[in-house]
Amino acid sequence: MDVSECNEASSFGGAAGLGEIKQAHTRHKGCGTFGGRDKASCGSQARQGDLPQAIWEKVKNHPCYSEEAHHHYARMHVAVAPACNIQCNYCNRKYDCANESRPGVVSEKLTPEQAAKKVLAVASTIPQMTVLGIAGPGDPLANPEKTFKTFELVAKAAPDIKLCLSTNGLALPDHVDTIARLNVDHVTITINMVDPEIGAKIYPWIFYGHRRYTGVKAAKMLINRQLQGLKMLAEREILCKINSVMIPGINDQHLVDVNKAVKSRGAFLHNIMPLISAPQHGTVFGLNGQRGPAAQELKALQDACEGEMNMMRHCRQCRADAVGLLGEDRGAEFTTEKIMAMDVKYDLETRKAYQAKVEEERVAKVAATQQKLADLAGETSDINLLVAVATKGSGLINEHFGHAKEFQVYELSTSGAKFVGHRRADPYCQGGYAEEGSLATIIRAIDDCHAVFVAKIGGCPKSELIKAGIEPLDQYAHEFIEKSAIAWFKRYLDKVQSGEIQHVERGNAAIRQGALISAA
């Protein structure tokens, strides 16, 4: 393909275990949530009016705790915590890596002072950046002095920025009072099991109280302290998100029990993530051939757990130095060398004014969606299906097919459009030329989708998508995602009901492993 055409356009595991997960879903119904409130009133997809005001203020512009907010607001992580107190078979920390997009990876480690200046530099450049998170590359609470010093410096210099940390929970009970004192309103705990026998397959060792523990004893100590810390935080009304890594054949069925356990101790949100198991990352699971889940397996497990509590579906499994909107990384713009040379002037009023405009856009998006939902009133179809969307953010269909590094996936039904996940992809157009091999991986990544919404697409990829049974749609370019998806779905139902087309179920899809971040 020549440059002009590209500029114009721009093996996964089986579904073993899906039946068992769906059976678990049948057994595991009900709802309940943070503080005993009804499930429908809080969580990742909640909007203003669904939540008590105090909780809404905490989540409304936090891109990890609110699916809606993640279209509009950015976060950043600072790499001040290199040491870790446990070993996970899915983790391999790297401290000078620029081209892997996964937890535990950073380009450079920072001191608290360097981190604080970086936060001010990013917040001044990206006014929609609202959250500072510390997530490694080790464990923040295995490095408490550096972690809390960073929070203190940032809170003093930029009091409008929310503070957030992510921990494995081993040391959490020892630091809950400090977390509360520093007004850290959001804590993520990675909990992968509540059965020590399963935990022993995930964690070779833990280190606590100047001693190393292994096997079942280590796993039992870890989960006891994780659940204790979660309960202590919930009692202080600190919002807790639980991360769980889905490891097929090890903890996939068991995560339904994890979901029950964390819900009963006050967790606000549960994020079940796919195992990243590409062997090039050098993890134990990656090197021994442990596969990650297929997209249908992951969604089935998330659906099963959603009957009990709110699920996060928009996680990007970010690097420990990620900067920008979820799904993008602008970290290369803010290296230590660059930020130390900057004359940073933190302008709180400008940030507030910018975010006020973001809120206006957000309100318009919700209103447009509600208007389109009225068109589905009275529809009784049992059809639900998935569609993919190429977007740069702001809740708009605003990305060229050939430039997309990920596709956001929505489930459509007569209830409306529901965000259910994202799929990473290697861009089809690279350096002005089309990469034909990338097109095949993109199709595999969205092969369970009936359509893909894009801002623009060339003739070649459009033809290949149609051959694969995926309808490419560029007529909704730069429109709101949910509004457009609902409008298309209404027309789809009309065609099915008139006999113009026959609805067919789509297959499974691959979860892309090892996608790279931008090195520019």
C-alpha cells in the first residue's frame, strides 16, 4: 500500500471454564456496595445523582474510579517506590524501560522532590490531570518514607490534586492512620485470592517483619493483612478499589469468592484484569507458558461478579510512571532532565477554568445520550452485541482507524450503551505506511464486535473488516460515542425486525499482549 492510501486510511486460548463461570454467576446474584448502599447507586459507571454527594466529589474526576470521568480526565503516576515486599509470578519490575506498557515498569526512578516538581509540570501542561497515583515500580508501602514525603510535598504545592496509591496490601494495616492523615482518598489493593492454597501458586514469597515467608504460610499471612487493611480503610470512608489478575486455571473460578470477600469488607470497586503473560516480559508465568484469558472469558467473569458489586472495565494496566488520559502515555514529555530545566508556574485558576469547560462537555455528552435512549423506548428485543470505537478521548469518535492504539468496546442492548472494556492494538498506519500484519491483529482483537466506529478509514482496511463480518462506520465521526452507538443499534434492530438482515452471534477475541507505548 502506498503512502497516500495509508494516510487516507490509516492465537489466543480457548474459552474453557466459561460454563463454570456462568454457573457461578447464577449462584452469586445480589447486590450491595460500599457502605451498604444499593449497587446501582455507585461504582465505575455512576453519574451525578446516583451517588451521595461526598462520594461523588471523590470520584467525579478520578479516571480510575469513574468510567465516565476517564473519557475526560487524566492521571499520572510517579516512580518513587522501587522496593517490593512480595514476589508475584506475573510481575517483573524494570526501572529503565521505555517500551513496555504494563505495571512494574518505569523509565527512571525519582526522588520525592523530583516527583513533586514533575507533578506540577504535568498539571500545568495538562490541566485535566486531576489525580496523582503512586503505584511502584515496587510497592508504595514497602517504601513508606518516599511515598508519604511525595504526598506531603504535592498536597502543599497543588492542593486540588487527588492523592491515590496502589499496594499489594501486606504492609497496609501499619499505615492506614498515615494514609488517612494525608487525605489519601483512594487506595487500590491487589487481591488475587482468599484461599492460601491458590495463593501459593501465585506468590513464591513475601517479606514482612524482617522475615521471609514462603508457600501457603506466606499466602495466608498476605490475605489476612490485605482484608484487615481493606476493612480499616472502609471504616475511615477511604474509597478502595480491588485489583485482581485473572489467571486461567489458577484463580479464574476463585475470583468470584474474592469478589464476595472484598465486597463484604467495604470495597467500592472491583477491577478484574487479564494476566499479561507474554514471554518477552520475563515473568515466571510468561516463561512457563501460562496463558492469559481470552476476551470472552474475561467478560464472562466480570459479568458474573457484577451481580454482587461494581466492576471497573476501563483499566489499562498502566506503567508505574504513566502520564495522561487512560489509554495514552505522555511520559516521554516529562523526563527528569526536561522537568528540572522547566520554570514551572502552577496556575490553579487556569486549571479550574479548563476543568469547568470539561464539565460542560461532559454534561452535553450525557444529555445527548439520554435523548437517543428515548428512541429505544418500547423496544423489546433480546439482542445484545458488542461494538468497537476508535477514540482519542472526550467521549467522542475522533480517532482514525489506522492510528488507533486501542479500541474501546461497548455492549449495546435495549437498555442503552454500556462500556465493557478496551482492546489494545498495534496501529495499522506506522510512519506513513500501512502494516498489513497489524490489520490481522486488529481484527482478532475486535472479532467479537459487530461494528467498529472510526473518524476515518481507508478502502483496504474497510474491505478486510467487512470480509471479517465487522461493519466499519465513519458516518458518526466526531460525534458522541454512546449517542452514536445507540442510534446505530436502533437502525440495526429495525433491519433485523424487517428481515433485511439476520442477527448472528460473533466469536471470541484475543487480548493483545505486549503492546508498546510511544517512545516519542
